[in-house]
Amino acid sequence: MVLRRRSIQKLPAMTALAAAEAACGTSNGTVAPVSLSPLPPETAPLASAPPAVSPPPSVALPQGSETAELDPATFVGVELDHPFWPMAPGSRWVYRETDADGAEQQVEVTVTDRTRDILGIPATGVHDLVTEGGEPVEDTLDWYAQDTLGNLWYLGEDTKEYENGEVVSTEGSWEAGVDGAQAGIILPAHPQVGQAYRQEYYAGQAEDAAEIVSSNEHVEVPFGTFDDVLETRDFTPLDPDVEEHKFYARGVGPVEVRQTSGGSSHEELLTFVPG
């Protein structure tokens, strides 16, 4: 999954992208549903203790195959303005992806003005086009929404893989609420090191997950130099031998992806035009 919200185990023609051991993988047992209601407040401190700082409202981050019960009312009128991936309509990112042999692909991500009702939630379509030598390799429309607490949710994707100009696969396409598929979180509202969460779940086809591993990285890519970058480790139980690390710059979004096992592909941001 190199900045593309398809399943990490669906790979472009030149790159094997998947993820390492699924620390927060699927569960076949009974699990409590995920709710968008704020978590219960902390127990009040003793009178003799200094006043505690109230944590920001949050939700239990989804894990594995557990059910996410989303309240559409908590998404109405909310813009996609997560500080580490703001997605105003018209925003456009262009990346260069290079494999171990030096072969290159171009990845172009554009926030559209298209919306779709998914589980009663108005989701925004984000177009992701991968090309090699000017020819399409993968064409995907991803669906995102943000709740009132600031969590950026992933609600589905419609993806097509190409060979010689012909569609050869739509594997990995999914929509929350259809055939058991569950929504996931791309970025929590308040990212904290150690947080682990499901990004998507469609059994056997899309089971990406992530863990936040750093919030103070330094990254240099052709588009610019960034400090205090958020780093995530992305993985999937569908291919536990491979993982990658993504880097999100505040106010810009994903700026770099490094495959850290199972290969050595590298993706870096060339241009970014905000919407």
C-alpha cells in the first residue's frame, strides 16, 4: 500500500507491497462493536492531587474484523482537514515510485468533488492513478470521511488493475457494510506513538492495519524538507513477510513511503497542490 488506499497486498506491476506480522490482525471471536461516542472520562483525581489535564475526546480504534458502528450524524458537514492529511477538493499529489531495479512508476492522487453515501455517511472520492511509461497500471477511487472528533475514516475503494491497457483485476475493491466489509481509520484524530488500528477490512482481500511509531521524524523529498513528521508502520496479515513505513507531513499529507521488508521499493512526493 504505497499511499494508495487499496489493500496493501494488492501490488502494482513492479512492486510487491504488503505488510509485516499483523500485531492487530483479525479476530474470529466475538468482539465489542466500535462506537463513535467519546470514551468515558477518567476517574476524578483525589482532592489533594493537582488537577489533571482532560484528554481530548477519542474513540476506541477499530481492530481486526470487529464491527464499527458509525453514527452518520457525527460526519455531517465535516471537512477532510486532518492536520496530517488535509484533503480539500482539488488537492493533488504526484509521487515517484522506484523499485529495487530502478524501474519507475508515477502515482497521482487527486481529491475529487464526487461524494457517495456509504452507511448513511457522505464520503468523498479520491482518485488514485498509477502509470508506468504513460500507461495505466492501476486506477482506484477511494472513499474517505472524517468524524466530528477528527478521525479520518476509510469507507471503501473501487480499484482496477491494468495490463496492456486492459482491466485484468478488480480484486481488493470493497465497501463498508457490503459483504461483511468494515470501515477503518486511516489516521486517528490525535496520533500517539504506540497506537495500532485497522485501516480496512474485507476478509481475504483488504485487511490493512497500521501502528504509529514516531511523531518527530525528519524527511527530505523532492517536494521539500519536513520536520516533526508522523511515521506509521503499515502491515497486513494477508502477507506477513512485508511491511512499509509511511511518513505524513503536517499540512501536506503523505510525503514518503519506504518498504522495509520483503523488498525495497521507495515512493517520494514530487509535487503537491492544495485544493
